[in-house]
Amino acid sequence: MLVLSHPTGNANSRAAALALAQRGQLAAFHTCIATFPGSALDHLGGLPGLRELRRRELPAALRGLTHLWPWREAGRLLASRLRMHAWTAHETGAFSVDAVYRSLDAHVAAALRQRRGRGITGVYAYEDGAQASFEAAKALGLACYYDLPIGYWRAARRLLAIEHERWPEWASTMTGFIDSDEKLARKDRELELADRIFVASSFTKKTLEDFPGRRLQVEVIPYGFPPAAQSKPEGPDGRQPIRLLFVGGLSQRKGIADLFAAVDALGDAVQLTVVGGKAGPPNAALDAALQKHRWIPSLPHAEVLAQMRAHDVLVFPSLFEGFGLVITEAMSQGTPVITTDRTAGADLIEHGRNGWLVEAGSTQSLRQAIEALVAQPAQIAQAGEAALATARQRPWAVYEQELAAALAAGRAAPA
């Protein structure tokens, strides 16, 4: 029986909790805010200004196993809405994301000590929210399972440092270099304590080769696809521009400088829509690029999927990505994806059949991939059908089965 925790109960942690619960392997799921179908909070989520609650909905199967610690996260949501930036400031704010993660981690550690591990064999926790839980688990002789959603921080700094030289005017959009030494040391401590580490892509596993400590036991289990659409509207016939879509944060970590440069070189042969919010301080290069294209700062999830269906190709040229859920979302809508070798693309896409892989950080490689579609637009519809087939073969239920099986088959002895 495992205790699982995640502050926001996102899609992958919900799937993990459900997988364990359905197999009788979940002792408790700790999160901050959650609703359940038909609950009072669920009804409140239908009101204007409270729709965030609907995003925290958990399956009914988790109702009796879920423990909520809402106040710190509720403060963060309120402070963000009121633009009380000092309260949500990175690491230092009383209601920062870091404070939320640390608070839940401390609550889980305390709960473990109170139960003294009765009936519990291990703890499953996520990056930045595992240190206290794991230290308590070690004291009780429990196994520690760690989920790393994005690549290892030392690899990120190594791979992204070149972007400050390659695109200096875009440097301010890359906000991943501001973590304190204390926070980075906490990340390394979590890895040291972990008996087994689960990642969602081969790329994330590779980044852990930069870890300077002991050799880590790392297992790759890609996330699942959303429900696949029945069909996809017909692709371009060569008479109209190819409709390209980007969805994600507007940071050069996502490769957007390369995307804008590649698209600008192709002129009227393509049309680009950008869906995503700005990252970091104002950036003149980003503002100038957005003026040339259709930009939508934010959309509800259902409307993002609708945009995916309405476009021919999703372009996601990320330079450092643990997975990239937009890849599976687009493929589930029959929209093939161009992405890089630093995402889950290599685990999901067979180049030229159900999508296309390009070299990360190469404007030329990205431009050539788009040019090939301009020259032969018929391959877009073919790849879209293959993408749909791929999505149907790996729903979230497959991820749940594989994770539960891995946890049941290879229970680690505490290190």
C-alpha cells in the first residue's frame, strides 16, 4: 500500500492515484484542493470565477482515500487573482508555488509519522515535494518512489546555456535559471533518497546521467493520450497555406525563437497561430514576433483541443521538456506534430509516419521539416490518421496499468 501526494492533482498524478486505487494499492492520496463529481465544490466550479475548481476534479473512486490540505494553495490562487505578487514571489512568497509544495510535503511527512507506517509499504511523491516525505519514510523503513516530470536541472542548465548566446534577445524569456542553491540542493536530496524514479520520456531519463551522485534506478513509462477524436477534417490540398499551431508558454525553452524564424522564412506558404502566455519580464523580440501572427494568450482546455482540430500541424520545438502533453493532445485530435528530440516525441512518434522529429535548437532542421510539408501537403492527412491510431492504442488506462504493474512487480527495498 502506497501513500501518493501531489499539490495540484494534475493529469498524471490523478492517473497514478486511480491506478493504485483500482488495484487496492493506494493507502492515501494527499493533495491541496480537489472536487468530486456531484460534490458541493463541483457545483461551485460552475460559477464564474470559480472554474479552477473543475480543473481539480478527481474520480469518484478516490473520494474516500483523498486527504486535502487546501489553505496554502487557496491563498496562492487568491493572491494570484488579486495580483499580490509579493505573496506569490518565486520561493520567497508565503503563497508561492514552492511554499505550496513544501507545505504539502510537510503534512505528508507528519501523517506518515502519526500512522507509523501501519499498512504502508512506500511513498510516491513528485519533484520539489518529496524531501520531507522521503526522510520520514526512510525513518519508518518505507520505500521511496520519485516521479520526475521534467528533465534534471543540471542537464537543463547545460543544454540551455547556449541559448543565451544563440538568441540573446530572447534570454529574458528563459526563467528556469533563477532557482536558489537551496532549492537545487533539495532536488538533489530527493533523488538521493529515492529508491526508484519514474519518468515519462527517454529524454528525461537521459538527463539524469548528469546527476553526480549514486547510480539511479530510472524507469520510463510514457503518459497516456486523451480520448481520441472520431475523425479529423481533411488536410490542406496545396491551394491554401498550411495552418500551423503552437501551444505552450512563450519561452525560448519551448524553442519559439526558432519557430518564428522558421515560419518567417516560409512567408505566405504557412499561417501560424500561437496559444500561450508570456513568460518572465517584457521582451521586445517576443512582442515584435507576436504582432506578425495570430496570438491567443489563453484558452480553456476544450477550446485548445478545438484549435488543434482546426489546424493542420502542431509545431512544438521545445529544447527541454519532460514530456509535452500538447503532443498527445494534438495527436488525439488527428493533428500530427513536429517536435524535437528533447521531448517525448521519440517515444511516441515514428518520423514520417505519425509525425516528424527535428533536431532541438536547429532553426534549419525545423524550417526544412515545414518546407517538406509545404511541398507535399498530402502527407499531413496521412500522418494525422496515423496519429489518431497511435492515440487509440495508448489511452491513459494503459499508463495506469503499466505504472501499477511496475510498482507491484518491482517493490524496492529501502536504500
